[in-house]
Amino acid sequence: MNKILVINPGSTSTKVALYLDQNMQFEHVIRHDARELAKFDCIYDQYRWRKTMILEELKAEKLDMKTLSAVVARGGAVRPMKSGTYRINNQFKEDCRSGYSGQHASNLGAILADEIAVELGIDAFVVDPPTVDEMQEVARITGLPNMHRKSRFHALNQKASARKAANTLGMEYEETRLIVAHLGGGISVGVHLGGRVVDVNDCYDSEGPIMPERAGTLPVGQVVEMCFSGQYDRKQIERKLVGQGGLVAHLGTNSLEEVMRRIEAGDRKAELVYEAMAYQCAKHIAASAAVLKGRTDVIVITGGMAYDNRLISLIRERVEWIAPLLIFPGDNEMEAMAYGAYRVLIGEEEAKNYDEHNYFD
């Protein structure tokens, strides 16, 4: 059997798990105190600190590291690239260090996985990083020739959920016509056609519905006015769009549980903003159906907010006329990474090289 170590660095935690083939043996979430994180000047400076905690966690599990077959990690914000499982190389690590497509804790994943794997003489992989780009050319065009839409989304969970949906339908993923909505800290709605995500909102850049911490798509004219009002510098504007937008801006919290408590207590403002988020999610799903020319096999809802039955009901009543819904709550990231590495280890899939044949600028 293949023993696969999975590492998933997040902004305030690091998840580690062990899989035997496709079966999870254990999973731990290492929480990181904000005061500890504040000691580091940049994300890259955290990697040795996080590595020490990972190894301590594995030691507590009495895991014999020498029995591992591979290490797989959540990919970072690297170059636009083809979907698949990638063998980590120096270029990938350098793009993670530099934050080629942005700074994010997931940039540490490949660095951590590769360092552990090299010490053991085994392979290190990443699976479907957030910069997977399969968009059709017509979907990239904007109203200005020097601007184009980018593909930055929850590729790992979207792809895994799409494969799960295809299996439920008794079809191959490459045969399906799906709309997948990941509802989490960020919200991405992807159009999956023939095994490719041919259109998706760039949730990294706050394109899309209202989100817990991101503003979503805004009236451009009002954004221009805000930028030139003299009240904000660039950093403040960026924080309004990502980090202090969405539910945080309206309600002062990014917690859906807190919003629900307020609604139950009779808070009409909380209810209206909550309904607006569901309304906008449904609009993006319905717009995605146009890309598929109305022929959609199923709509998949996934991510942490998919546990909220009330939110799902509000979305369902607006989009179920398009296609049936499948609900896969949670981010499924650990499982998706383990399965990606497993497919390579058993020869079902060939690992890609991170080079000019598989990425593009």
C-alpha cells in the first residue's frame, strides 16, 4: 500500500494527514496564533517554523517517516497552468517563494513537501493549484484590450467535486457538462465542459458574488470614485476588496454561524445581506448555464458554506430549473490531494512537469 503524507498550509492553520492509498488514517489541524504569525515579516519566513510543528505532530502519531511513499501539498499562487498532478521542481518552488501570482500561505506547501520528500528520497507533488487555467479564449475578453479575465479559483476542490459528481452520474468527468459552485471563504463558480473549466470568476481578485471577506463584483464607476476620493491609499482599497469586504464590511464578521445567530434574533440587516449573497450566487450559477447553452447535467454545490441548509435552499429555489443539484459540503482538499498523488503512484495518471509545456505567462 502507498503511504501518502498530505500537507495543507492555510492562513491560520496547517493541516496534515496520512492516507493509505485512498483511505485516511489520521488528520490533524495545527492552529497558529495570530501573535505568533505576526513575528514573521513575510509568509516564506514561516516555513521552518511550520515544518517543525508538522514533524512534531507526526512524531506524536509515531509515524515512521521512512515508510512514506510520497508527500503531496496544496499548490501555491504560481503561473497559469494546466490541470493535473505536478512533480515539484525548483521553478515551482521559486514561483511560490516570489509569490508569482500573489502571496498566500499555500505558497509554503510545495516548499514544505519538497524539503521533507528530498530528505526521504521520495517524490513530492502538488495537485490542481489555484492558478489552473483552462478558460476558453472568448471568456477572457473584457471591454479594454489591455485587461483580460484571469482564472484563479478553488481548482483543487472544484475538480475533485466535479469528478465525484461524474461518478454519481455514472459518467466520465470528460463527458460531463457541469456547473460547480465552491462556497467558502471565497466563492468560485466554474463551468466544467468536457473535463475543462472553460469559464470561472476570479475570486482571488474579488470577482463574483458577495463573499464572507471579499466584496465581489462592484459598480466600477463607484470604485473609481472611491480610489480617487483621497480618503484611502492603495493598501486600504485592496483591503476593502479582499479581507474587509463582503460580510465583514456589512456585518463586521466573516462567520456564517454568527450571521445566522443574528438572523434568528431578528436582525433584518443580517438577513438581507445573507439573502443577497445567496441571490448573487444563484445569478452566477444561472449565468454559467448560458455558457453550456442550457444543457447542464448537474449543478454541484461544495465548500464550507454548503453545510448551511438555509443558504442551499435559497440558491436551489432560483436555479433548480436549470438542472438537479448535488451537494458535497466541505472543501475536500486533503482527499483531493491524496487521490491526485495516488493516481500517479499507481500509474493511472502521469505526473506533469512544471515547465513551459504546462504553464504559460
